[in-house]
Amino acid sequence: MSDPRFSAKKAEHTQIPRPKRGEGQWALGYTEPLNKNEQSKKDDDPLHVRDRILHTYSKRGFASIDPADLRGRFRWMGLYTQRAPGFDGGKTAMLEEEELDDEYFMLRVRSDGRLLDASAVRALGEIGVEYARDTADVTDRENIQYHWIRIEDVPAIWDRLDAAGLDSTEACGDSPRPFLGSPVAGVAKDEIIDGSEALAEIKRRYIGDPAFSNLPRKFKTALTGHPSHDVSPETNDVAFVGTVHPVHGPGFDLWVGGGLSTNPMLAQKAGVWIPTDEVADVWAGVASIFRDYGYRRLRSRARLKFLVADWGIEKFREVLEKEYLGRELVSCESPASPVGHRDHVGVHEQQDGDFYVGVAPIAGRVSGTKLVALADLIEKHGAAGARLTPYQKIVLIGVAPDRLDALLADLDAIGLPARPSNWRQNTMACTGIEFCKLAIVETKARAADLVEELEQRFPELDVPITVNVNGCPNACARTQVADIGLKGQLVMHEGQQVGGFQVHLGGATGLEANFGRKLRAHKVTSEGLGEYVGVVVGNYLTGRTAGESFAA
Ligand code: SF4
């Protein structure tokens, strides 16, 4: 049940009329678990699974794992069973998730916007090499994601992470998932405010805190003080976005209720000004509203966006102020949304005269070996470290001007170019059928093939075109906000169901924020994807009027 620290004025809950049909909101008295996920969380705090992994399961092996932990609470430690090899999307559409379980795990490690120094990058790489068959992907939540993890190796991996100041706590599950922080916090010349300390404070106080380990569903946080809004704040449950108050100066606006998947919604802006040292309190207030008032009856309505959509932003702010903060927030005009791109790829001068360098793996795929090589380069060239980005990229921070040319050549040599093609820079892909049990189609390899084909067909582009490849409707790689968003599904081809994609065209974030139009007739087989995208891009390039963007 709710934590008294964050609901001091509980009596006021009664002012909110109880809906005719319960949505499973604790604050309105619906405290009995209404589905099996809620029951599982009530049976045992999911954070307790850590001890069982350390002291029981890792010693006795995969067969010893309680199914309720395996398919439920393990997620709170960043662990999912991965998809067993040999099943394709067509054959498995009717199978239960557990029938696809492998005895190996996917493990997500959160970076939370942190600057990773050479030793942290090296630790991440060595874990990939030693325990994960050399896998390591940069995800669009600024995580490193491994595959092929054995339960027996988890304690040793956690020790290695801990020594590097990293962890996988609440990297999945109905919990505060990994945070997105500006990859250029504290160094960008045009930064409004450095939010690193605020984000670190939220993590210090609340990650692993039982007060927030039983949320209705996942809860995604983003924070940036950069004017490019480089953390996709529109698509997070809660976002803090740099703004300037005419009297108080730089601070953060609060945006709530964004999310994609099915029923995509953009976050609503509260129009407030929050100083750095109050961000963690406000975060706890928003998370508490979600915990107490969030809809728990149906998993499909359990994201914060449904509550915000029903309440409206004014009521949300009022409940936050009256019931959770006990004070009013300072009003402030919301910051203007930027136009254009936010991935920091390329070479950019910092505030201090050094440079930051954004590099582009293809669709986030790196490897343990590549991360070790990257750590070598950070050391060799005396850079401060690296940050991961929400666009599956890596930004090296603190490169001295006289090291730039040599560093760029070395980065090219390890396959992490800072001056990639449009297609390499602007293509993202989720995990897909290679490892994800929910997937219907292959994504990472498909994205790599697509990049190669489009680089040949359109080597030069004068406007960026983004392509997001997703293996199912869950939109982990943000289907709806790409110029060309691809949602994995089965499609009919010559009388047979085969793997393919529903196409969304013209999505965007920022000033032009909108969701791509789902074109019912536009479904394409996986095999035909390169040809299809080539035709769409070719038509745009030949048919556009002067200055017309792809989204228009
Ligand atoms: Fe898996 Fe679907 Fe998410 Fe891709 S979008 S990672 S296939 S759940």
C-alpha cells in the first residue's frame, strides 16, 4: 500500500469521486489485487528476488527457479528469460510466453545518464566478453543490454557492475525504469541547465526503494537541460525539461503522461518552474500519484498516460501540489519545442574548449569486444568518458582539440564512426525476434541490411530521414515518432502469413510532434522492406516541393 512519506494529506483522496467501475486505484480503496501481476507483487516485494538469485538460484541452477520469480520478479533485477532459438514469429504467434523461454537471460544495465569513465566502459565490455557471448547492445533507454546470461554467473556480473558503480536494479518490471539523461549534460555550450545532479539524486533516493517497487506498470523518466530536448521527453511518463523563468532563472518544467506502444500519447506540460534541488521531491510526488491513483485493473490501461488523459494536466498538478508536495509550484511558460534532430552524432565544441564526439553503431549493436576497444580509446586519448543516448548512440565527452583527428581515425577503425551516413545515423531497431519473446519479426539484422541498401541507393541526403524498426506493436524503438516507423506483424503474401511490418509515415517529436500516419494499405514483408523504403524515399525526393520535410 502507499507510503506515508509521500501521501501526507491522504484524507483529501476522498475529494475525488469514486468511479462507477473500479480501475484498481489504491487511493480510492481498490486494494485487492485484480489480476495476476498485481497478486504477484502483493505476494512478495519483487525487490526481494535479489537475495534469492544471489543465495539460491545462482547456486542451484535454472531448474530451481520459482516460476513466479522467473517470469515476474526477475524483471526488477533487469533479467528476462530470452527467446529460445528456433521459433519464428509465424509459428509462435499462438504460443504462451513461457513456451518460448530459454534457460538464458537478457540482462539490462542502467546508465541513467551517467558519464561512464574508461574503467566503467571496460567493465561493461568485459562482462559482454566473459559472460554474454560477446553481446552488448546500446538501447534507446541508455542501457547496455546483454544476452546469453546464465543464472550461475549473475552474482559475479553484479559484483563487476558494482565495482564500476553500475547496477541493473529496476531495469525492468513495474518500477522506475532506467532514466534518460542528456548525453551532453554539463558540457554543451548551449545548455540551459545541467540536470545531472538532479537525476543522480532521484536515483540515490528512490531506486531500490520499496516505496516505488510496486507501481501499476513501468514508469519512464527523462530529464534534460539541453534546448534540443535530447531525451524524447514527449514519450516518457515523467520528464523534466530545462526552462528559464524570467525572475528565478534556469530550472525545469514538468511534463507527464507520455508513452507510445498501443494508444500512443504525448506528454502534457505542467507549465511550472522547478529548481534543481527540488526535482527529486517532485519526481517522488509524480511517482506516488501513479502508485496511488494509477489504474491497476487492466494491464492495458495501467500506464500513467491514461490517468493524465482522464484527469487533464490542471487536475494532475493540483493533486500533486495539494496531496503530495503540500505547496504550490511556481508557474512558468513551458519551453519552446525545438525543431530537428537531437542525437549529438558528430564533433561539437564544449563549454570548456574541449569537444564531444557522438558515434553511431548500427541500430545500437555493439559488442563486449567493441566496448573494451572503446575503453582503450578513451584512455589513449585522455577523454573524460562516454554517455549513452536515447537514439542508440554513444557520445565521448572531454576530447582535447589536439586529440580529435587521431581519435576520429581510431573510432572509424573500430567501427564507431562519428561521421556516419544518414541511414546509419538515423535508423534504430528494438531487440526483435533474435532474443525477445514478444517479437514477431527480426529487427537488428534487418535494420543493418536496410542501412546498407539505402546507403547504396541514396548515399547523399540533404535532409535527415529517420527509420525505426520494431519487432511487434510494443514500440520499444518508438515506431510512431519516426519518419518511417515500422511495426512488426504478420502480413499476407501470396496467400501465406509471413513476417513483415505495418508502416507509419511522417511521425516526429519536438515542434512538429505528431504520430506517424498508419497507412492501412501499407504493409510490407520483411523480405521486401528494402525495396519498399527505397520507393518511399525516392518518391519523396523526386516529388517534394522546396523545403518540404519528409513528415509533411
Ligand atoms: Fe520486443 Fe516488441 Fe519491444 Fe521489439 S517492440 S523489443 S519485439 S517487445
